[in-house]
Amino acid sequence: MVEGEELIREIWRRWNAGEREPDDTIMAADLEVHSALAGQVYRGEEGLREWIGEIDQQFDSWQLGVDEVVELEPGSLIVHGSIAARGRQSGLDLDQPASWLVGVRDGRVSRLINFIGPDARTRAEAAAG
């Protein structure tokens, strides 16, 4: 079972490689994705597919960078990095700092809350308590 930073880096690697099909070996069935861009929460495999579909509909590319992974406590991590994307309609490039609060249970991601923008790190750390 992959845990902690290794799990995060594997998920980010898969995303950047275009491997976006839900995988129950790394994602919990009751996964919650709290999207900063959409301003809503997506739940389970159906919600994950919807979230990915919306990103792919709005952006030609969407790459995630990982600069730092910190375990806050067992099963709770904070990831600091970046998002680089290109708008599908606008053609504009988005290159923003990003942070994620990640919940892990039984070797699978159960919660993902993202923060985007210059103050992403500060907001994520405040939310983590």
C-alpha cells in the first residue's frame, strides 16, 4: 500500500500523464473533491468524473507541480505546488501557486481541498489549523 508523499506524487504524476480515470486503488469510494475554481464539492466516482470533465472542458492543458508535501498528522497532508493550465476558449495561460489539503484513509485519498492563487499556501495552512 502506497502512503503519504509517495501516494501524492503518484497521483500527480498520473494526472500530468493524462491518466485521469478514477482508480479505486488510490481513491476512496467516498472521495470528496473541494474545487476552488468551481466553488463546489464533488463526491464519489461520479463526482470525480464530473470534476475532471469540467476541467478538461475549460482547459487544453492542466499540469500540477509539487514543491513540498508535509504530513500534518497520520492521514492528513498538505501539498504546496502549482497549477499550469491553458484556457480552451481564451488561450490564456494560468500559472498559479496552489496548495491542497489531502485526507488519506487506508492508502487511498478520501478528501482533496484545493487552494489557488498567490495566497494559496496561507489559506491552506489556516484551513489545516
